[in-house]
Amino acid sequence: MDIELARTFLEIVSTGSFVRAAERLNVAQTTVSARIRNLEQLLGRPLFIRNKAGASLTPAGEQFLRHAPAFVQLWQRTRQQVAVPAGHRAVLTIGSEVTLAQPLLLNWVRWFRQTLPDIALRVHVDVPQDLINQVASGIVDVAIMYAPQHRPGLKIELLVEEKLVLVTTNPEVERLEEANYVHMDWGPDFVLHHDMNFPDVTPNLSFDLGTLALSYVLMSGGSGYFRMSAVEPHIAAGQLHLVPEMPQYSYPVYAVRSANADESVVGAALTGLHAISRGNIRA
């Protein structure tokens, strides 16, 4: 079977639409439709029900979804093994969300070069939704993420428990002051608990990238919720101050990998990642 057929099928499942799948794959919608027709002819069953809302799986589509990621993963791994550089025993693709790239991902890469120099690396940084799709499809072997989606065929391991704490540039502040509060969107769980604790707060400045929001607070003054590991150096330097008796929120970091990953390579890589994450998350 043409691997592009399985990859196209997975993109439609991920996006819920033939149109959005075509955009993600950078091909015409007619190409996506033709691929699915070919796949349905090969399997002898319709896979999707198309409607105004997009596309939903038929029972046969649900069954194929259990196997399609394995097809893609097998192809990706085969291609990578064929392309192993001379003098190396394997290729590993590792990735992370943007906010975990420095220093955790960077330190992991440095550990690899020192400890496992016979492993060739591909390093990838992406947004969470695309990253989890790439792990599920076998494009990325291991990814470092916050709040990954649980899916069949994935293994998720806790690396470290982060905390989100309220800090301010003004040491006199003893509560959340709406006027200079910078809201950072740390995801649906944080938003839910934040709204429960501060139902009357309506921020007039919001960010969706923690490093950018923190830089703004440090440069312009104000307060906001940030990861403890990110603000510790600034607290030590007197630039930021913890707001006392304010709620703190858990924000754990996970390693996500395929259940079919090569344990001889991924196992050693995760051992190093666990060791690094216990003492080196500093950004």
C-alpha cells in the first residue's frame, strides 16, 4: 500500500476535514479525495462519511485507524534506518514544544553528543497538536510536552512536576492586581482553575508564549503566572517577587513516545532525559 494513503487518512482523522487535511499536506483537495478513494478500493470498505461539518469515520474507518499509525511508523523507521550516517548505529528524532526547547531539549541534545555519539539525531520543535501527531505517526520518536493527549499506541512518562506561581516586579504587591496583570494561557486546566480562583479578573493583556510574557513583565513591570523554574533566577536576582498566599498550579512535563519505538535506542535516551529533567529545567 502507498504510505501516502495511510498518511492522508490520518491527517483527515486529525483535522476532521478533507479540506484542512489538504492544507496540512500542501496538496489539492482533489488529491486527498483521490487518495481516499484508492484506499477505500484497496480495503473494499468506505472509511469516511462526509457532511457539512467535515468527515467522520465509518466502522471500517475506526478499525483501520487502529492499524494506520503502524504502517506510517514502520515506513518512517525503515527510511531512517536506511539513511543512517556512516559511523552511527541508529537515527533518533527527538522534539519538544517551543517553551521546552531551551534548556531542556538543548541539554538533552548535548547529553546525546557526549554519551551516545553513535546515535545520529534529528531535532524538531513544534506546537503541541502537531507534535503529538508526529509522534503518533512515527515522524518523531520522542517528544517533551506539557499535557499530551492520551492516544492508543503512545507511551507517556512523567518527567518532572512544574509549578505555576504568581510573581510580580513590585515587592509591595500582596494580591493579584488586575491593572498590571499579564495573563498567560497555560492551557484549559490552568484556565479552569484560574477562573475559579479569580472569577472577577478580566485581563487586558494576554500571551500564549510563556517566554515572551515573562520578558514583557521583566521589561515593563507587572505580574503574572509563570513556571517556577523560569522565575527562580529572577527571584534570586531581586527582579521578581513571589506574591504571598496566592494559589499555585501543577504543570507537569512528560516524555511521549510510540509504543513501537526501538527500546535499545529510546530506552537509553529516556534514561538520560529523566536525569537531566530532575535538575536542569531552567527556562
